[in-house]
Amino acid sequence: MALNRDFVGRSYPPSAPYEVSRVKIREFATAIGDNNPLYRDKEAAQAAGYPDVIAPPTFPIVFSLQSGGEALADPGLGLNFAMVVHGEQRFEYVRPVIAGDELVTTATITDIRTAGSNELLTVRSDVTTVEGEPVCVTYNTIVERGGAA
Amino acid sequence: MTATVKYDQVEVGQELAAIDYHVRRSNLVMYAGASGDFNQIHWNERFAKMVGLPDVIAHGMYTMAQAGRYVTDWAGDPGAVVDFGVRFSSMVVVPDDDQGATITVSGVIEEKLGDKRVVVGLVARSGEAQVLSKARAVVQLS
């Protein structure tokens, strides 16, 4: 089923703050097999000029998926989750995510388009601290296989 | 927050050595837990085949994370990556055996920007398939 184009341009209310912990960064780094000390060792991170351990570049997927998820779960959109695969992903950084950050994500559906028999949908997530300092912007494009057929 | 690679020491066209990253089913289970992406296509073979996939496939974000690791290990400071984007052009099929799959990442300096930034073009392959395309990172060098 084609996705409902009326959803393009819809923004969703900011997420509840996501508290970035050292433990979660370490868990994520371990899961991707990355032993970089800046993800694990506060002293190493401070020696590199950061206030605390930093997160790998793809870490924001942990909380940005959740905020975008609400948009995608809206039955009016017509998305069949069983057929969804990830199409494209991008992270634009103002600064790295740092342990201790309290981050708020605001999701917007920026594009819905057809490519062959697939439907493509892009969610932009603006990530800031609770004080409003911009940290990064993520762009997540999902593919609904056969959605346009 | 300083990359160990110096802007003046890289040239456009310079190739970065390829590195192999291994992925087994257990890695996908760990990644599901750490990322919160519990889509069954990444751990349930029966479900994956039911929805028309050849087998369990890796999370695209797992593959992207390996490409990210490639760039951050090269740059010397993960915080030097200021922009990182990929297209998932093919699936990484992960069989249920002791070998799993291999993701091979390589890179090339595509462009030197102002302010000591460079564009690193990335290629990721698994078997014959190019699994990431349009993959690029902008890195702040010193």
C-alpha cells in the first residue's frame, strides 16, 4: 500500500530527554566491536579534551529511532513494518555526543517517495541538549519493500 | 579533540588500506540489545525467510558502525567526524555458522575542503556485494 503523502512535513513533539550514560556508550561500543578508549575511559577522553567519554558516530540511532518510531507507528501512514529495511542514514555533527548529555529529539517526516516497487520515507531528527544547544541532526530513510507495488 | 592525521599530509586520491570486520549471529543479537532495534529479520531466520529474505541479515546500522570505526580509527579522534552518511545498497547476509559474514571497508580521500576538513569516500563489501554506497565522511583534520 502506498504511504500517505499527507505525512510529509509533519513534525512530532520533542521527545522526553534521553540521558546519555557511560554504561550505555560502553555497551554500544562493545556491540559494534570498537575498543576505542575514548568510548570507555573517562581519563582518556579528558586527555583528548572532552569532559567525559564520547559516543561513536552512529550512537544517536539509539534514541533517534525511538522518536521517529512514534511517527512511523501512526496507522494513518500505512506502513507495513514487516517489509521495512533501512535505506539511508546520515549524521551531521556540531559536536560529539558526550556522557552526561541530556538530549531532546524532534522528528520531522521530510520526504516520502516511490523508487521502483518500493516506498521510501525520510525522517529528520534534530538533536539538542535540554538547554537547547544543537548537537547533531540525523536523517533516516527507510524502505518499505513492495510498498508501491 | 584533535585528529592525529594532519591535513597537509593527505592528498586527494590517497587510498586508505582495507580492513576486514567480521559479523556473526551473536554480534547481531548484541547489536539488537544495544541499539534497541529488535526487528526479527536480524535474528530470526524463520521470520526473515517468511518476509522474502534469503536468511538473517545484519542491521544496516551495524555495517555503518563498522565503516564508522574504520574512519574514527584512521582519524584518531571519533569527535573529528563531523558528517557521516551512507546508503545501504545491499544486504549483509549472516549465516548461522561459525564463520558468519565479513564486511571489508576501504576508503579514499575524495576531496580537501577548507578549514582542514577532508571528504573520505568509503566502500564496504560483503562477498561480491557492495553493501554501502554513497558512503562518505567529512573529517576535521589537524
